[in-house]
Amino acid sequence: MRPHPFKTLSVDETRVARDVILSQYQDVVVDFREIFLQEPEKELMKQYLELEHSSQPGRSPQSKQPPRLAKCQYDVIGSSRIPEYHEAIVDIESKRRVKHDIISKEYHASLTLWEFETLVQACKESEEFQSAIKELELPEGFELVVEPWPYGGLDIGAENKRYFQGLCFAQDMKNGNADSNFYAYPLPLIPVMDAHLKKIVRIDRLATGGKGDSMSGKTHSARVLDHCESAEYVPELLPEGTRQDMKPINITQPAGPSFKVTDESLVEWQKWRFRVSFNPREGAVLHDVHYDGRSILYRLSVSEMTVPYGDARAPFHRKQAFDFGDGGAGNCANNLSLGCDCLGVIKYFDAVVVGSDGEPRHHPNVVCLHEQDNGIGWKHTNWRTGRAVVTRLRELVVQFIITLANYEYVFAFKLDTAGGITVEVRATGIVSVVNIDPGKTSEYGNVVSGGVLAQNHQHIFATRLDPAIDGHKNSMLYEESHTVAQNPETNPNGNFYEIRKTPITHSSGHDAAPHHNRVFKIINQNKKNRFSGNPVAYKFTPPATQKLLAAPGSIQSNRALFTQHHVWVTKYQEDELYAAGHYTLQSQQEKGGVADMAKRNDEVTNEDLVLWNVFGLTHNPRVEDWPVMPCEIFQLHFRPSDFFDRNPAIDVPSTKNQASVLAEKCCTKENL
Amino acid sequence: MRPHPFKTLSVDETRVARDVILSQYQDVVVDFREIFLQEPEKELMKQYLELEHSSQPGRSPQSKQPPRLAKCQYDVIGSSRIPEYHEAIVDIESKRRVKHDIISKEYHASLTLWEFETLVQACKESEEFQSAIKELELPEGFELVVEPWPYGGLDIGAENKRYFQGLCFAQDMKNGNADSNFYAYPLPLIPVMDAHLKKIVRIDRLATGGKGDSMSGKTHSARVLDHCESAEYVPELLPEGTRQDMKPINITQPAGPSFKVTDESLVEWQKWRFRVSFNPREGAVLHDVHYDGRSILYRLSVSEMTVPYGDARAPFHRKQAFDFGDGGAGNCANNLSLGCDCLGVIKYFDAVVVGSDGEPRHHPNVVCLHEQDNGIGWKHTNWRTGRAVVTRLRELVVQFIITLANYEYVFAFKLDTAGGITVEVRATGIVSVVNIDPGKTSEYGNVVSGGVLAQNHQHIFATRLDPAIDGHKNSMLYEESHTVAQNPETNPNGNFYEIRKTPITHSSGHDAAPHHNRVFKIINQNKKNRFSGNPVAYKFTPPATQKLLAAPGSIQSNRALFTQHHVWVTKYQEDELYAAGHYTLQSQQEKGGVADMAKRNDEVTNEDLVLWNVFGLTHNPRVEDWPVMPCEIFQLHFRPSDFFDRNPAIDVPSTKNQASVLAEKCCTKENL
């Protein structure tokens, strides 16, 4: 039996794809970047899913099943030694390469961990770099750490080679602990590697000055770390240890979880039903999301993010990651750990990754699934009788966590008992820092520890939501609430306010407008709510987070056009999954991103449309963000709006939880 | 030993105050409204607290202790039968009335439950009202329910008597269940009572039309409930019962809670230390909030809220509650229930309330205190070694819940391990509805069930935060991030952005500006962070929620001037606790509210200042809000900003939780 079309490729399937690709080539080196599921065309999937949802449970409609396809991304390196970047699609069953492209040199393939290792090696081999490090007279017991980074936006006029840059730090190894925090000791130089030559071709010297200093002049002494301070976070290195008075909170589910997972991909929970998959670029993806047998979404993913830094001094303008497009969020996913990343009864999902030889291996526990209690769901007390009915808000969480060098993001899709869907991002990890001279402060960031300047930056995310509100033909509008001047005809007492609805008829970008309470609705105009007469809908209020601050026309701005609006509506097209376009690494200009999609000016009324939401965080660091920052939590809420005929959580039982106890009954005398 | 100055009055203290008041009067009736703690003057408290914090634990500085004072609010009814409203302060120890005011007739005392009961009784006794109800030909088995409401903003020119209005519904008593949801059957008339006469003096007939119908004409048939539908929420009345597949989530704390509560008011938890009190107007209040021995807040409370309705048809412009000023949030607090309103180990606090005879009685479990896990607190994975350090975000929650006729609010103050303070409001309960004719829709709201129009409305809240950032002399500024045009001197690459700081030098109102990432900081300019050189601060980003929509100059708007800005900064003055002023009931104009305080144009640099935050929810109801709405959750975050020298949660242990289990280990075969 074929796997479900949305199921992540297995190790065996991945190996078939690899072998098919390798069989195409002789006398050349093939370095694999990725092999992952090429999702079936939507038209085929619509037919398949229609059958699936009308069939008996467990009887999948094999006859209509789309082919299993693998997307393969790899370099072909012939005698010229200059790699060519290829993308191909392999049909797993027929073992055929059914599509094949050699990508224009204009674009750069996304990076892989093996390229990062090359940079570290190149630094070791570079005499110029080694001598530059020697100049810095590292204190005894300190060792160099090179942190590979994408090169960022290529300067206009620069030769479009494939580069990587290394941020350099020193690690205090006197304690013999490989997890000693080296970010506390930033070194003022950045080696740049030509990835094809695998050689360091330039060393950028970094300014370490403060307000009033020149942008490029060297102001630091050789012993650049003497004013830096240890900033450990691993518990065994904390000078005063960890606090001892935090008693455990346990989350137990004695009757087991309320969810059911079958086929390692199908999740059923509290009337919700959806599939989870995982890919190297987006991480976890939800597919075919239904509630109580009614379709809500075809697909939900985090599509892209960019993190531009605001330090004016070259080469910091090239500090701008696109963490989904540059290296792949899925590739950076943490292998999650029981009792650490979430509590209660946990179901983990694994992924498959490939090495440069294409050999697949399991990437365990990259996604976790669990239920959680989020406080009161709804309550009403009848004050006449004293009867209180109170229910809990239960959530099902699909979570994955990525590490990008110094930084961490926790992504979660949460479905709840009231029909809500929440996308949550938590930003944590270690802020990116550079060296600053003793006693100086800077307009480019905040001095968070001795010698350590945490640079101002932004995090701007894009989620992609492919709705299917009671079917694939949907429309969008936004609704605002407006003051109406007091007048005898329509507003005699001045208390009336007007709701204005604006349909979005063509693909386009839109902004948040909280002063007008602008709410966007994804509607199915073919189906009306039986009470209100309104089309069934899901709604969301785009948070009015700050947009990209980089100057219009700058490279940072041009390569992140998706940040120009909070909301984009586009017409569905195959393979349009990425808000900043397919190729972001070293880009100078966003191409094929959501701005280009919107520019087609497609009609999107009663069409298969896609909704993109852009939100962000302007992060001017606090001292409290050091050495590891407390999570900044961001949430995006999608809520039913006249989709149901009543509160869908009205039948959640108001059962009294039997495990709760009075503090008086469990506390020792000194506590109460 | 005297109780701590912030401790809620005990039953005995309350009785002393009552007796002192009663002893002042002969041959008149004294009807009590409230007796509660008059907090000591701040100057006295500063001295007291300074000693307290420098003394040995448990040795309270009795010598410097301010007097225990009770604020008494009562009506004096003499031979004229017209009540006079009095406010007095009683010194508990000396048993003397130390202050006494007779309040001008211009103002109305806040309402009490016994006045609500009077309205119900007056309806029973009114022949005119009873005959109006008969006209409506209620279906068999239905009984009238009168829901007392404050009268709302008095119309200009109307005689300033004390009125109450009743919203009328019919309850289906055929099932014999007193909790059958009568809001599903709204009746189109509102009786108005003169509170001094205790008589119904007018019956307002309500329009039931839809779009295009006149604002006042009668359009409904006599049998006005025939198209209404049952909308039950108590589990035993749900036609299909409650869902059966939600398995319990238990929160257990086998080693007990991490908090310690002494003297029924002092809470210590994870370096936090503060006092909790409770009063009939504001509900729970936090006092003297410290972290690790450093002062952060002097006082934190929810100060006021207003809920104006947007239905243009008279008398709906008078639907505008001020739920703190009109009747007192504390008075409406729910008596919380173990295992229902929060989970885990719970400490409850009681309050004392008085009846009209002034006799005090316990109001049990009005505040609950518990710890909760809010997911990942901070995490970093060293990708070189694979070592992940992950800690949880632990919160301590002080929660109270109020019921206002149909509606519920859940208020919570949350302190967390990263030094954050969050004010959370959840709006739930039953939306306010009126009857609408069959098949019609309305521009004034949404038809959420047969015959039931849920009117558009807003909820606008004000919190009051009296900061003491490392002392009482604080200042405020706001900080914005701005794009800078690309230019060779300051922004050669276009990536730089500028942080602009604007000090708030005088008492004033300010707005949210998310497009500039406007962040407000409460700073102590006398103390600098040792790394950044910035003054120690707490910061917050005011959410850009929609302000009041009522037309400027309307009564709804004039009586809620506090809604004109998201942020107000005022200079501390005694007894300025209420954002919309002391007297809101039936007001036409806000007096003595935060707008008036700001108007003084006081200098607030390095002064004892107060910060008010206004936020809200424009609530155009969804069908899903019926019959009881799922919580709308709103949060306001205060975070340290260069207050600490590092992440204050860095020493939270990354202990692996031992109670978490793999789904595979606890699931039956059919689940996985």
C-alpha cells in the first residue's frame, strides 16, 4: 500500500530517489543538498481527499492516489570543479527522474551543514587568518571558535561568487567545558570564504568603536578580550549555581492523551483531524485540517523569516539571515527531549535527512505533539442561583524548535477546543554580538556585558495559510469599525459605530490597522451561516508589528519585499510556498516571492487563494537578553467567525479536576 | 499586634467601623454600601516599608505603623425619605470617625445588590409593567426574568434622579431547571425604576426591527418569542450532552508549591515578594512588589472598564457599564472553586463584604493564587556539542473572576521567573442580546441565534500601575525605531535604523504607535545599569487596540475620557485610583478621572508618577460567541529593561521533568 500522499518520505523512499539521481551521472561528483517529499499537485490532491473523506476510515482511495515524488537538490561537480546546482523530481514507484533543472548561476542553492564545516576548515588552513588571530593576543586558555554564517545580501557590483562568512569568538577552555559560552568573547574580524575555492579570500576587520568613533577605523587594543566578562548559561558553570527552591510542576494524563495518531501522520483530537509532515525548509507543516468533518485549511506552514541587523558599519549590513530560505528551518530542527521541551504525554515525529552522499538517516524527535491546558475556556455564573459552569481551554500543540548558530526559535501550531488555530513563535537563544571598546556605548545596539555589543535587529516572519473554508473556493475581505458623527438620522445619541466591509478582489498586499480594528475574514461566499446570514468564515487580526526598517531601495529591503505588508492575498499556484522566493541565499533582490505573486493582479474572489501573514519583532536588545534571552512570545490567532452555529466548545465538559489541592493541604507549616 | 497596613480589613475591624458609624446617628436609617480598607497615605507607607525591608523577617516596625483606617460608604435616610450619600473614614484603633463627607447630589453612589433586588420587586408590583408583559403572550411554561442594570449615562436635560433599568427575558421553566438559559428569549421592553421611590416610573419599548426599519417603531408580533431557539449551556440541558473523549490533564505538585504565603497577604515566590489585598471596587490589588530585594511597583490594580454598546436605537445608548465604578468589580467577584477555575496547588484568599446593615461576612475564595508552567522559558542548543539547555517559564498567577449579570471577566496578574509582570484579561460569559424580528439582520449587531441580536460593543479597560523602580522617584520616556534614508555619512548601506527617545516631562496622555515600535519605559534616572549605562527601567509596549468609537461629544464619550489615550502618565496624588473618576454611575461627564489628573500638567521627571494603560476589544459578536463565548484573551506585558545585569531567569534549573511520558508508553493500541 502506498503511503498517504502527505506523508514525509521514508528512509527507503529517500534512498530510491538518491539512487535514481546517482544513476544519471558518471565521472562527476554529486553532492546532495536535500531530498524530500514533493507534495502532489493540488488538483490531484483535491480529488484524492474528497474520496478519502467520503470513504470508510482506514480505506484509502488507492485508485486515485497521486504518485509519490521526491524533490532532489544536489550539486554536480565535473572536471571544471565548479559545482552546478540541480533540482530534480523523482517518481519513487517508477524510479524515474520526471523533472530536471539546472539552476541559473544567478541563484544560489541553500546552504548545508557540510559547507559550514568547509568554512571552519578553510579558516584553519588560511595563514592570513591565523596570523590575524595571533595579532589579537588571546588570553591563555582561550581558543578560537569560528561561527559560520551565510554571507548575506551581495553588494551591488560584487562578483556573484558563493561566499560564506565566519563570526569569530574565543572560548575560555580553562574550565575544560566545551559548552562554555564563547559568545561572551567576540573577536573583531570576519573571514570570508569562496565556497568553490574553499579558501579564505578576505578578512573583514570590524570596528569596535562607540558613539562618535569612525565607522571603520581600528580603535581597539590587541588584547581585545581583556574587558570581556564570563557569561555562562550551562548550569554547571554558573558561579552561584541554579536556584534550589523551584518545586516540580508535573503534568500527568492518567487516562492517556485525548489524541490519536495513526500512520505516523494523521492526527485526530477533539473533532480536529489533520496530517503532519516535515520538510527540510519549512519544518513541520499541517495539511488538510478539518473540524467535525468540515474543511478549514488545505495547508499551514511558516514560510520564511528574515533577520536584518541595523549596525551601519560595514560589513554588518550583510548580517541578514533568511533562516528558511538560506539554510532550511527543518535542517536546523532540534531533536527534542522528553520532559524538557514540553510536558505531559508526548508524541514525537521523526524526519529523514540526507548527507552530502545522499544517504538518508533518521532525524529523531524533530516535532512534538502534546495537549495542554490554557486556563479557562468559557465560564458563566448564574448569579441568581450561584451555579457556575466553567470549562477549560484545551489545546493541541504541534511544536518544533530550530537552532541557528546563536539563536533559537520555537514554532508551534495550536488547535483548540473552541475551533481556534494559533501560530506561535518564541524567540530565544543568544543574541548576536560584536566587540565594543571598554566604556563605550553605541547607537547600533546595547552593551549587554563587558565588551559585548548586542546589535539592534529585527525578526520578520511570514506564515503561509492555504485556506479551504468549507471547500477550496474562498474569498477575502476586511472589516473595520468606524466612528460616525452624531446626527439625527443615523446616530442620534452618538453611540452608534459603523462596520465597513471591503472585499479583496485581486491579489494584493494589505496592512494592519488596529485603530480601525481591521479584521480580515476568509469567507466561503457559497455557504451562509443559518443564523446570521453571513458567509461562513475564519477571521484574524494581523498584529500591527513594525515592518522592515531598512531604507527603501537598500539591499536589505530589496531582498525582503515580503516585509512590505502585513497581509498578502495571492491566487494559488503550484510550488509557490516561499514568501521571499525560492532562492534567498546571497540574493540582492526578492524574486518569485509573495510581492511578485501579488503583482499578477489575479482575481481572488471565489477562487483558490492563499493568505500570507507577516509579523515581526524589532529587537533592540536589553541587558536581560544576555547571555540567553527569555522567550519573546508572539501569537497569531485564526478564529471561526460565523463558521459554526454556536460556540464549538459548548459541549466541553465542566468536569472538576480531581488532582487540584488546596495549598493548606499540601504545604508544610513554614509555607502557610 | 496590628495587621500589616496593606492587609484587607478583617471581620472584626469591619464591625468596629460599622459600629462607629452607627453610633453617629439616631432616628435615621443607615444603609451601608461598603466598608473597606482605606490604604494609608503613601508618605507614611514609604517610611513603614523602608523599615520593613530593612528589618529582620517577621519583625514588623510597629512603631512607625500607620493607623488602620476603614472607608465607609453609606446612605443616611431621614424623615424626608430621600437618602443622603455619605463617605467617612474610621480609625479602627481609636474608634473615631476621622473624616466625613456628604456627597453632592450631582454624583451617585455606586450601586449595591440590594438595589438590584429592589428593582425586581418594583417590577413585580408595577401594574403597568405586568400588563406590558401580558401583552407579549409568553409561551406556556415560560417565566419572566428581570435583569437589573445600571441606568447608564443620563441624557442631557434629564432630571438627575437615581434610576435603574431592567433587561427582560423569559425563562423556559418546563425543564424545571433554574439555570435554563433565559438570555435566549429576550423581551422588547425595559422598565425604569426611580430608586428613591422604589417604583417603576417608565417602560421603554424596544425596537425589534432590522436594516431599513425605523429606529423606534414597533414591528414585532405579540408572540415575540416564537422564533427564538433554546440555547442551553449547563451540561444537563445540552440536547446531545457533553463530549466524552476529553481525558483529564492533571497538574500535580508532589513537593508542594514553590510559593509561601504568610499573614494571609504576603506572598514570596522565586525572588518575588509582594502583598495581595482585595477591595470591593478593584478586586485584587498587588502592593509593594519586589524582586530579589529590589523595588519594582508600589501598587498594581485594574482601575476601570467601560462597555459601551453601539446600537443607535434609544434607549440602547444608555447601555454603557462602568463595571468598576458603577457597582464594584470586587463586589461581583466569584467564589472560586477548586479544580475548576485553576489547576494545581491553589491558595485562596477571602474577602469581607457588608450587607446594608453593615454586618460583615466572609466572601470566600475571591482570589486564587497558583503557579503555572507557560512552556519554554529560554533555550540554547550548542550545535557543535549537541548540548541543549532548556528551562521552563514558570508563572505565579493572582486571579479573580467577576460576573456582571450576563458577562464574565477573568483578571490575572502574572509574575514570572524572567522578571516579567503580565496583566491578563479574559472576556467570557454571555453576550448582551435583544430581540430581533424573524429573518431580519441588523447593522447594530449580529444575529447569533433565532430572534437574538447580539449588539456590537466595546470593552475598554484601564490598569493603574504605580511604579517604584528602585525607589519612588521615577521618570518616563518612549522609544521608537525609525527608518533612516540611505546616505553616505550615517547609513551608507541602508540597513541602519535610528532609536529615538522622547522623555515625558509632564503629566499627559499618549498613544500606541506600533508602526514605530513605540515602547514606553519607566526609568529611575538616578541608577544606571552597570553594562549598558542606561537608567534601570521596566518597559511595556501598549497594544494599539481601538479606542472608544462613540462620537466625540456624545454622552458615552464624555463620561469615558480615559479612553482617549492608550497611556496616561500622572503625578501621584492620594486617592487617585480610578481612571474614570470616583463616581461613574449615571454620569454625563468624567470628573476627576485620569484626563483631569493629566490636565494639571504636573512635572513628572524624577517624581512619584503613576502610569495608566488603556486597552480594549471592539466586540462585534460572532455566532460562535453564543450561548457562552469562548474567552477572548488580552495581555499587557511589563518587562525589565536594563533593570537587571543579566537574564534574571538564567539560574532557573534545566531539570528534566520526570512525569512526562512518551505517548507510545501510555496509549492503548487503537490510539497510536
